[in-house]
Amino acid sequence: MKLNGGQMICQALLNEGVDTVFGIPGGAIMPLYQMLPQFPGLRHILVRHEQGAAMAADGYGRVTGKVGVCFATSGPGATNLVTGLAGAMMDSVPMVAITGQVAREAIGTDAFQEADVTGVTLPVIKHNFLVMTAEELPRVMKEAFYLARTGRPGPVLVDVPKDVFVEEAEFDYPETVELPGYPPKMEGDPDAIRRAADLIAQAKRPVIFAGHGIIIADAYKELQEFAEKGQFPVTTTLLGIGSFKSDHVLNIGLPGMHGSAYANHMINDSDLLIALGMRFDDRVTSKVSLFAPNAKVIHVDIDPAELGKNVPPTVPIVGDVKHVLRQLIPLVEKADRREWLSHIDELQRNHPLWFEKDDVLRPQDVIQEISDSTDGKAIIATGVGQHQMWAAQLYKFKEYNSFITSGGLGAMGFETPSAMGAQVGLPDRTVWTIAGDGGFQMTLMELATMVENHIPVKIALINNNSLGMVRQWQDIFYNHDYVATLYSGNPDFVKLAEAYGLRGIKVTRKDEIGPAIKQAMEWNGPVLVDFQVEQTENVYPFIPPGTGVDNIVEDPRLVQKRVK
Amino acid sequence: MTQKNGKMQQHTVVALVYDRPGVLNRVVSMVRRRAFNIGSLAVGHSETPGLSRMTFVVEGDDKILEQVTKQLRKLVDVVRVSDLKGVNAVYRELSLVRVSANATTRSEIIQIVDIFRANIVDVGHDSLIIEVTGDEEKLESLVTLLNPFGVLEIMRSGRLAMVRGIQGDSGANGNPSDAEGTLTDGTQWARQDGDEAKATPLLPPG
């Protein structure tokens, strides 16, 4: 069957099970767009900025586990994708981006809307292709999807010159790929598994670190079985939130810079870290030499380069965490860890996750109320900063894989488009965006996309009229010198929401939180609730970078209470 | 070959890569992005059409060497990576040296060239081009001896390496570690060896 390049891409998308594409057309990618009506199985969602397309594809990819797809035109269209692609790479999200490129003979001439997109994106994505003939397209599309979703998932970009979209060639979609340089290894090395089991048998104070790998590998049941059998307390990294039920007695919650003090003390006291599909980010370890100083480390990851990159493992295991856990579970003895678990209970009593509960409208109140009102069953998408950390600390997730956040890259503006993508991917779930007023204004143009496509995301704007996390660092490290962090000209967000066709609700008092959330949930469409919260609230606890758990800063108000 | 060169250790890594546009860019971009130091890099066709071979000289400790090989393996266009540490191998580099030469110095230079089993490949009125092959030490010794005559220009190919057919006692396991063999046990640096990871204080908030 002969197809043109544009038709080939559409057909390949259908063959790969794609039903939704986020994007914006432009000159170079028009020949692909004009083919879309011939493929009614593909729903195209027209966003307002290409960054939104990439981030929506990211949110879609995270919640569905399918490959998120976005389209952009050459030059500025493609360069606008870059932040979204880099974020998907850092957080191992399966994504395929198709970009138009100037026509073949114009490449390299600084043509109108030309940018070296394969060059620009190369260091921030898993792989990319510049397709110079339509003949190659079926193989390239097959490889792109295979690379995006297998091994450690990530974004793959396919750059297609305008005239390749119209060139005709035989469409024979390959069944398999030939990539000898790309061998994802699923099973753990049996010898390493045995050594890991030996370490576990000797450990007195083991801790599981559950990361995003559990979610990607769909290893929830294996993790729970493993943790319960060995009675291991589980700490979930920022992206590992939703890999283990929040209300499980063994779930100790978030570790790291803004993790609870008790989780960090537990890690510090541990003699064995069992790291599953996580990469010891600096936000988890703080200063590596002070991190879990007495612990041996079993590190399981599908990406060999993560083993030994940051924290040297005692037993490194390369493999898919689901397979490795299945290998490991039979070798683990049922253990009695009452002593260790009661020590952790004591840590929890002595170092609780605490915030001030008075009459002031505080950001933590809002998140706790959203958690209660949704019974912990919503999908929560966040931006980056204080609100993100409070959401990670306080929302009680009862469903797996429901926290969508820009972890590795830390890209503000992620909240709105990623929530939109998640809602499109799972239309039956309730999706809340917990946004900061800084990041929200970086991608708020996607409100139009939500309204246009009937995407009923609920937006909780944690509005402190500032870049709160940076302001917090100014409090701590720069003697309250608020350089360029306070907004004096924020818009009226309720009017803004209404102008876009959303429902807008303003909340200025604590007792209005509950009713506002209820109204938002009852409204059959997207809603923005502008929570005008206390500006000076800071995120605690806090481990200053470059230090260790001994330097953990707990909320001064809590410390004062303790003294009294 | 691991030699002490000042404080910095050197390692040789050989990668088999697809001969496709942009492959060199991918490799070099990864090296730069992760702040690895490469002493030299030589690229050329391999025995298999469509595949090229790259020889890297990597500067750094064992941890760096391990990361370089692992990060190289992650690149989709890199088919196979061999780290020649502990392996008996032949190392060669080719160098062209233009040196000042007049009627009085020429014969003395020719003597030195003969001792080094190098070749004179071009003769001009006031200079010679010398072609020399060998390991880095030989190349550097020749240049040292030629310096008094006036070395005008040096071109070096970068190191090439090939594993020897017979592994003597210097060959630890007889085989260069490759993608299949060392995925699990490639992590060589042990926990609590005092290695300090990158400092964090300069990272941004958020």
C-alpha cells in the first residue's frame, strides 16, 4: 500500500494504539495535519503553546502508561517543546514528539522557521531521528515507539522535513525492531539476587525506597507483597508517591529535602536501603557522604547507568523491578521487625509532620481539605515549589499512580497542561491541579484548551502572590532579602478564569475552603479556585542542601511548642 | 592500559557505533554534558559495513570510567562498548611532525628518524614532515628530541587500541568487558570508600 509521509505517520500512530495527539500546526507540519481528517481514530487536541502539548502528552503518558504524543511545527514550534521533553526525560515518561522540519533542500540554509531540532533536543531526550525519506518512516516510527516505552521510558523525537510528509512510499509497518545497541534487561542476575537476599537476611533495620520505577513497571502488588513479607518500612520518593498505598501501615511517606523528619531519621538509622526503581536524586540524599551512613545498599534499576552514579551500591541489580521483585520475594524470609518498626513509631511521635492550625488560611489547610473531600482518590497534578511539596506531604493517595509532578526537571508551569493530559487520558477520574500563582502564569493559556475540549480539570490556585519557594530560601539563606520574588501586579484570577469560560471561585477565609471545593467538584466543567493564602508560610521540615539529617530544620513553631 | 599521568588516570574505551549522521555528535554531546574528560578520540570504519569504531582515552578514576562506559551504552546508536582496563591490547597512535631542517641539520634529523623507525614523508627547502607510529610515549620522546631543531607543527591521530590475540598475565580476564558481560557487576566502586559525590549547595530551590 502506497501512502504519503503524513498518512504513514497517522497510520503508524494508530498501529501503536495512539488515540490522542496534542499539538499546534504550522507551515512545515501542515502536510501532516491536513491528513488528520482521513484518520478519525486520532483525536487532535489543539493547545495554545507547544510547551503545553509536550506537558499534556507527559501527563497523559504518566497516568495511562501509554505513549503520549505531541506535534509541533519546525523552528519555534519545536523549540517550544524542549522544556516538556526535558522534563519527560528526567522523569522517565514515554513520549513521542513529531516535529515538522523545513524541506530537505532548505536544511542548513537558515531557512524561515528552521532550527536544528535534532541537535537542540539531543542532550535532553532518549533518542531522536531526522527522517530524510518517506521510505524510512515506518521503521523509524516503529523504533520511536519501541524506544519510548521500553527499558527506562523516555521521550523520542521524530523530525520530518515538510516534503517528506508529501513523498509517497510503500507502507509496510514492521512487526519487530532491530536495535542491537539497545538491550533492555528485564530479569535480575540470579547471583546478584542471591546476594541481595543474603543482605536482607542479615539486616536489622531495612528500609525500602520505592521510586517511579515501581509505577512504570506496574509492580504495585509485588512491592506490597515484598514489603509485607519482609516487614520493610517503605519510603516513597517524590515520583514514587502512588507506588504504595498511603494508608498502609508500612508506608512512611516522603524522604529527602522536604520529606518528614521521621522518614529522614529512619533512613539515617537504617542498616540496609533497598532502592527499587529510584535514582538517589540529590533532593533525596542531600550530602551523599552523610546519607544513611551505616547502611548497605541494594539498588535495583533498569538503567545500569543509575547504579553507582550517585550512591555506591553494595549489590547492584540491573532489571525491571517487577521481575526482580518476583525473583526476590521467594528468597525473603518472613521477619519479625517489631523492634525496628516501634523505633519508627517513636520517630513519628517525636517528629510529626506538623503545620500550624489556627484561623489563618494556610496552604496546607487547602491541600488537606482537597485530600479529605476527594477521599484521596483524585489525580493530583502540581507545578514546582512550595505547593508541590505540601501536596506531596499532605495528600493521602488511596489510588496508585495518581500524583503527576515535575520531579527531576522541576519545571514550573507543568501543573495545568499535565492535568489536562491526565484528564484526557483518564476521563472518569477526578483531576485536581494544585498550582502556585507563579507557575500557573507560565502556562495558563491552556485554560482555553480545557474549555474548548470540555476537559473538567479542577484548579486549586495556592495563591501567595509570590515565588514562594525562592522567597523561602531568601528567608533562610539571604536574610529575608526578597529580590524579585513578590508579585505586586497579579491579575484577578477569578475574572481571568471567567474570561476563559471557566467557573471562578475566590477564597480568602479558612471556613470557605470546604464549600469552595464542594462547589468546584459539583460543577460539570473546569473550575479555578483562587485560594488567597498566607504569604509567609514556609515548607518544613527542610534539610539545607549540602548537609544531612542532623541539620534538619523543623517548623520553628513546632520546636517552640516542644520547648514549652 | 591504565597509566598514572600526573594525578589523572587514563583509560582506553573502544565503542562500536552505527555509521549514521549525527552519531559523533551524540557521543560528544553526552561526554560534554556529563563533564567527562576525553584525552583523545579516534573514529573510523570497522570491518563491518555500516559500523564504525571509536577509541576514547578517558581521564579520571574508576568511577568516571564506569560512568563513561555505561552512559555510552545508553546511546541507542552505540552497539557495544569495551573497556580495556586490565586487558592485554595493542595501542598505537600516528603522528605527523613538521620540523625545521636545513642542509646542516637534515642528516642529524634523519638519524633520529631512523632510530625511531619513523618515516620522512615530505622534504622541503627548510622543513621535513616526519610520520611516526607508536604509543604516546614513543611519539612524545621523538618530539622531545626534535624540539631543538624547531618543531613547527604536530598532528596526532589519537590513540587506537585493539585487544591482543593471546592474553598474557597482564590480561585479567582475557576479554574486554562488554555490554553483555558486566551489566550487573560493572559497578566497581564500593560503598563507603569515601568518594564524595557532587556537592549540592549551588542547586536551585524547588
